[in-house]
Amino acid sequence: EFLVVALDISHVVLPKPSTIGANLYEIIQRGLLLKNLYITVYEIVVGFFIGGVLGMILGTAVALSPAMNRIIYPFIVAFQSIPKVAIAPLTVIWFGFGIKSKIVMTVLLSFFPVVVNTIAGLRAPEQSQIDLMTSLAASKWQTFKYVRLPSSLPYIFAGLEIAIVLSVIGAIVGEFVGASKGLGYLMMFFNARLDVASSFAILLVLALLGLVLQSLMTLIRQK
């Protein structure tokens, strides 16, 4: 606050924190925040859920099947190497400017950490534990249920905590490329008007949203 005034920095370059707060209050008063926040949160939650479920299913298949590991995992890694920002315009072409393309982007970003952590978690048990279950004539399902799954839960939840934060990025990137509502659209709208203080206000909301979602995942993990 002091440096912006002392150095006479233009409000277009760096607005004062007090101006950002005032603009955020105005955005809330005008009803712009809640309706756009709802859209973005919906995209995040749905995309995160789909990405998480797909990640756990594929991760389980890769971890437990050597054939699936050889066939599928290289493609997963290769796909993850592609910058998702480059895919965003394609999702708009394929799924339109509506919510679907944003959900797809969210799925693409949240998917990989869940896959990798699920694989690592299911492979975490020591061979001696697996050998013990085999000596007790346990079935593959019993070994999975009593040994592999419990040991994998910390890994899976760690992946989910990363994925929920990446889901926010996915939704916003999708909205940047093409949208008529959502926090990403609202930020692009303010940027076009050189309303930097309002853009910072939306960034503040996104930062708080990421913290809240990550904290919820941490709370669920602790339960």
C-alpha cells in the first residue's frame, strides 16, 4: 500500500491493496461474484470427481496388471507431457463454449496425479506382506482389500489434494479460452477493460477457493 503511493506506480500496473478490496466489495455488491463463482466451482467439483475416479480406476488396473502397465502407462505419461494449455482450444472445438469443455480441461489436469499416486500406493506394500497373504491362501481380492488398499490410501489422498488444486487451474484455463461465465471469464472481462484492481480481486478469490478446497480434502483425509 505504501510503496504503490511512494513510488507513484500506475493503478494499471499495480493497484493498491485497498483498491483491490474496494473493487472486490463492489463486485460482490453487483452480484457478479456469486453467480460466476457457482459456475467455476461446479466445473471444478464435477471435473475433479470424474478425474479422480478415472485416475483411481486406471491406476488400480496399471498397478495390479503387468500387461496394463506395459500397454496403458506409457500412453498416460506421453499424454501428460503435452501442455494442457495447447489442448484447451481443441476442447472448445470438440465440446463447445459451454461448461462441458471446462469440465474436460479440469479432468485432464486432475487425472494424472491421482493415477500416479494410486499406482505408487498399491505397489507400496512390502513383498513379505504379499507373501504372507499368499501363504494364508488369501485370494487376490482379499490381498487387495486387507493389504494393498489400506497402504495406498495415504498416497491416493495425497494425489487428490494435488488434483483439487490443479482442478481450479483447469477450470480457469478452460474459461480463458472461451466462456461466457465463470471467474476466468470475469477476469478476462476486467483485463479487457484494463481494470487491473478487479482482476487482482478475482485472483484473490481464486487463491482463497484453492485453499478452501485443499483444506476440505485434508479434512476428509484426516477423518
